[in-house]
Amino acid sequence: MRITAKLALNQIKRNRYRTLGAISAIILSTALTTAVFCFITSGNTMLVSFLGEGYGEYGGAYQSLLLVPAIVLGLLIFVMSVTVISNVFQSSANQRINEFGILKCVGGTTKQIRETVIYESIWLSIVGIPLGLVVGLGVGFLGVQITADFISELNDLQQSIIMRPISVSLSFNVTPIAFLCSAILSFFTVLYSAYKPAKKAGKITALSCIRGFGEVRMKDMKIKNRMWIRKSFGFEGILADRNLARNKTSFKPTIRALAIGILLILSAGSLLEQARQMQEYMDPGTRDIMMDYASSRIYRMNEVTGKEEEIILKPIHSSEAELVTQRLLEYGDIQIKGIGYDNCTYHAIISKDYLLSEMIEALGEDFGQEVELDVELMVLDKNNYAKVCEAAGVPEGSNILLNYYKYNDNGYMKHIVPFSESIEELSLQKANGEITMFSVDGFLPEEQVPSYVTALNEKPIRLIVPEAEVRFYDWFCHPEDEAAYTQHARMVSEEFFPTYTDDSYVEEGFTVRISREDTMVKVLNIAIVIAEIIIYGFVALLLLIGLVSVISTLSNNVMIRAREFAILKSVGMTTKGLKKMLICESVICTLRAVVWGVPLGILIPYVLNLAIRKVVPIIYEIPWLLLITSVGIIFFLILSVTFGAIHKLKKQNLIESIRMKTD
């Protein structure tokens, strides 16, 4: 065995607390890496069993869905691990300054000093990585099992929607290659973390080593006298601030680890809160059973007009939909609300004179006297159509324009009255150039529009007509016995819309679903819960890694500076004053982490919200409670570690400390 390897092994045996901290960091880092690989291999097995090799037609999208989160988590693990493990080796090198000086005086080379630190990382890896693989296997197994239970529930919900068995299942699967990759990546992380401290230790001169300076020596530098520190913490605060300024290298990893911890907590909490807001936005607020018919469509360029047009392959006529309504009513004492709509066929050319000022502002376009607007053509079941005509004060057979527009204005939901009631006729045009004239016989303001119609607010012009062919038709009902009604609805569905293949949407040109209206919200809720478990689980483990860095830095920093503290006490500083100085160092260190972590933890979810708010009306709000709680927890942990280090310092002899006997 090389002499440098023996020296490294001897140091590991002598410094048990530091060794324990380093092994803990390596175990956590390896465990997280292994857990990520467990999720990748298990997810890949699930997708292959369901979609086949290559994940089918949308293989690239599914691969991105699987790999992108894994890469992001992997980078976070790597950054946090390097920060923590590198700090442990830096502390080790600082405590061994005298040893390095003696080695250089008796002929030791810079290369040998560097090798000593590298060998120390190798010895620690031999112990930490196998244990980390085992812990990671357990974490991965637990995470996959929890996720699998939710996926099973998702299967049941999806089956209730599309009325076909879904065989998607997630089972724990890990391969020897995944284990090997995890071990190699973890070993590379440890070596990379040790290289920089090893390189620095090798560059320190023998004289500096013997004097005990190294990386923690006091430097001649101009330090700002911060009045707020003097007023807040007194003379001890000034000493603490100056020590932090002179020893930036020692405290940087701790500040970085704390800042990353705060950033992760705020980012994860904010993003999950936005997901919950999205769930609330999508919640229909009812428990109606919905039978939904949807035709497939194709896109093509019209040769005459040169415009893209959508062709509805299997439209449903309102007269056929009315027959379905009557069959559903045969179930018993129930009410059916039927609505059909086509929002892809027509657009209208409308004069600017018919637009109210709020609508012109909402469109936000520099248009001339006329503007082209998309149209949603709607039909209702006979009974509800009669009610709408009565509300609008027009006879049955009339065309009714819904005179309200609800739209997302960069995160804010706006409700406006778009049109003047002087409109008498609308010219609706198809992409092929065909024009159909529709009279406007009546108007309905938003407060008079039935709730199930209000929810469908996709196009500026929404016209209820007596009859039409449409792409979608929905039947809503709120029966007392949901199971019995669902069975009846399925029988009616098979009677009117029989399917002969397992994939009706592609082969038959349409699909029919029967489910509760809030089923998709339940699906989203399960997805959010899965995300919470995974995200908070990884954040918690990453914070544990960061805590190892904090404990290592603060504890070792106190021990390394034992001689400095002894001299301060010998010139009159009391134990209380020394304790206050160390607490001030911890507080200032945490405040600096807060200065970096909080703005980034707010900025990242805010930037992501800029894209989200363009799709759904969700505005980012600073999570003040989470922010205050996380910062409070960080302060508590730092002060606890500091008090522990101070307690260890009390046991040291003043004379021995001045003689630099700090081990």
C-alpha cells in the first residue's frame, strides 16, 4: 500500500466525527442518485409494457417526460453533493495543515499531498457508496410503490372515462447496469469534490503549513465597517463579520448549501401551489354524470382559398342528439342537460362598429373597420333550448347570441360585454370560402346563461342555433344512483354509437366517454399528490445533504479556530462574549444565504408562471408563510449546530489550544 494511502486511512480512523460526516454525505448523495435510477428503470419498464419498444408514435415526448425530470434532479444532486463533500474535504485539509507542513519538510512533494486527500476520498467511497446503494434501493422501492398505488387509482379513473380496461402498472425494477451507473456517477462526484481541496492543499508552502495558516489564515484586507451589524450585535458582531470576510472560502459552501435549500423549498412549494390553483380552476363545481360524444377531425389546406381547414369526420346532428336525450330520460325521474358545439368550422367578419370598447381592447389588435373572429356554434336539447329562448325573450327557432366574453388576460380572468345589441345578422364563413348568413334574434347576458353553457367559453362569438351538425355533444345528469344510471347510459351509448374496435377514436372516427364531470380534476389531483411525494421527498434528502455541510463547516471551523478563541479569552474576552460572536457568525451566514436563496426561490417560480398564466388564469403569489417557516427552520438548525460546537469547545484546555493542539 502506498504511503499516501496509509496516511489517508490513518486520518480517517483518527477523525471519527469528520469521517462520519463525510460518509453520511456520500451515502445520501449515492442514495438519491440510485433512487433516480430506480425511477428511470421502473418508468421505462412501465412504458415499454404499455406502448412497446420505442414508446410508439410519441416516443420522443415520452422519453423527454421520463428523462428531463431525471436530468434536472441529477444536476441538483450533483451540485449539492459537490458543495457538501468538497467542503468536508476542505475542512479535513485545513485541520491537517501542520501534518502537510511536516511532510513537506521531510521530503514530501505537492503530488503526494494531493494524493493523500484523493486517497481519503477513495477510502470513504469504498464505505459510503455501497451503503448509499442499499439506502437508495430502499428509497427507490418505497417511492415506486407509493407512486404505483396512485397509478392504479388513475387506471380506475381512466377506465371509467373511456370504458375500456387500462393495463398501465408501475412495478419496481432496477437493473445491474443502473446500479453500476449510479456507483460510477457517485464515485466521480466524490473524486470531483475532493480534487479542488486536494489541489489547494498541495499548493500551500511548507512554512505556511508549519505556522498553521493554510486556507484559514487571516489576510490583510480592507473590510467595510457595517453599522447595522454594530448596532444589532455590538462589538462581537463586528468580530464575527470580519472573520467571515477574511475566511470566505471556509463559509462559502455553507452559505451556498443553505441558499440552495431555501431555493428548493420555495420553488417546490410555489410550483405545487400553482398546480393546486390549476386544479381549482379546472374543477367544474358539480358531480354530474357526463356522457360525451366527440368526433375525430383532420386538417388540410383548402386548394381554393389556401386556408387551413378542419374536417369533422363524424359530426352529430342535433336531431340525433335529441333522440339520445329522450332515451336517457327513459331511465326515470331525472333531468338531462344536452349541449353540442362546433368551434372549429366557422369564423365571422364583423364590423368594428358592433364592438364595444372593452372588446376592442381585449382583442388588442390594430385592425381596420372589420375584424375576423372565431365562432362557436351551439345547440341545446329541446327542453333547455326552450328555456333559453324564454330567457332571451324570443320564440323557439331563433338564433341567440351570448353577449359576454370571458378570457384570460395574462393571468387575470376578465368578464366583459363584447357586442352592441344592434347586430341583426352574422356572416359566418368556412375555410373553403362558403358563407352562411345567420340572423341574430336575441341576446343573453352572462347572468342569464346556464352554468353548463357558461363553462364552454373558448371563442369570442358564441351563437345558439335551433339545429346544426356539431363535433361535440355532452349530456349532463345528476342521478341519485350513479352506478345504475351509468349502466343505462352505456346501454344507450352502444345503441346509438356502436364500436367494433378497441380504439374507437381512430378507427370509428369518434369516441364516447361516460364519467363524472369532476373525474379529470381527480386525475389531476392524483398527479399533484404524486408530484408532491416525489418533489418533497427529494428536497428533504437534498436538505439533509446540505445539513451535513452545515454541521461539518461550523463544527470544524470552531475546532480549527480553537487557538484564536483561546487567545481572545486570554486577552479578556469572556465565554459569554465568545459565544455571542459565534452566534453572530451563524446569524450573518444565514442572512447571506437568505439574501441569495429567497430572491432565487421567488424568481424561478415567477418566471415559470409567466408561461403558465398565458394558458390558465393563475397569478404567482409570494408564499409568505412558507418563506417565513423555511427561513425560521434554517435559523433554528444553524443555531443548534453552533451551540453544539460551542459545547465541544468548552472541553478544550486554554494552554493546549494556544499551543495549537487542536486535534
